[in-house]
Amino acid sequence: MSRRLLAFLLAFLLLSMPSRARDDSVGLISGASGARIASGLVSAGATIFDGDRLSTAEEGFVDLRSGPSRIYLFGQSTATLHGTPKSLKAELAAGSLAFSTTLVEAVTVQAGGAMIRPAADALTSAQVKILGPANLLITARSGALQFSYRGESQVLQEGRMYRIALDLSAAPSAGASAGDNPTQPGGRQGKFFKIVFIGAGAAFVGVTIWAIHEALESPDRP
């Protein structure tokens, strides 16, 4: 076999190989400061892929567009992103995260083992903050939220701020369900969590998602 023919066959085989370009992107960075992923600093225009772990410095932030949703990671926060632009899961490990979307299936936030997502297909914007290993602060600004933990669930009403204490001591029972949550003064008590209403969402103005609502409230804005 001549060298020319061998080179041709080699080139043909290389061109025939499937592309190794990644197709597991979950979103595009719209803005960032003091933010990192494993590979280094993050800046506007960067593509985020399934499994990427984002972290921010004290004064840092990340603004991510993912399909019909926007995700905003505040300073001193860490989150790992999974899924696709149509169904994004953000695992918040520390700090605070805000999101805005119009579809139930588009965004799920996991924090301390609990799951937070929109309660309906409607404009929904909210913030989830980790206060400690078993304590969350959740604000539902636009639209109601569905909160779930160890087989139990509760709807968090629009325009309200909730402090939630999680029970980390016991494993969930096979029969745990949302119907096991009796109403208690000042909140709701379940087998594995307690929800306490602590004020209107407006009380968070200036320090949370509402400070950047122009970016988050319109997921379809260019």
C-alpha cells in the first residue's frame, strides 16, 4: 500500500469518527464576578456543563441563563448543576441561590436534602439560602413553591418568607407522605421538617434576588 493511499485512509477514518464536542451543556453565563469552576475563573459567555461546580467569593456572583430559566448565585456560595436546559437541577451546598422560570419542570433546587421547585407553570421567582446544616431560609416572591423533604411536601405561598428546620437525625419511613403534616401555630410541622412563616417576601428587598429582579424575572429576555 502506497504512503499516499495510507494517508488518505487515515484521514478518512479520522473524519468518520464521531465528534467529541460536549453536548451536555446546561446553560450560558450572562454575568459573573469572583466566580470559579474546577477549571478556573468564570466570566460572561462561558458555557456551563452537566456536573460543573460553581463557587463565588465573598463579593462574587454568577448569573446563568438555562433554557426558560435564570439562576443567580450570590457571594460565598457553592452549587453544582446537573441536567439539561429544559430540566435543570441545582445542588446548593453553601450560601444562597435565586432562580426565575415559567415551567414546573425547568428548575429544581436541592438544599440540605430538600427539594424546592415551582408549584405550577407560571412565572416563579424565589431564593433559597442555607443558614446551617439543618436550616433553610426560602422566599417565594412570584408564584408558589413546592417544598419536599423525605417523602413529605408542602406548598409555600407566593410573597412569603419561610424558615425551615430539617430533621437530620432519623431515616425516612416507608409510609411518610405529605398528608402526615399536621398544622401547628406559626407554621407546619411534619415528621421530618418544620416550616415557620416569618414575614413577607418584601422584607428581603436590597439583599436578595429582588436586587437583581430585572435580570431574573424575564427568562425570555435577550
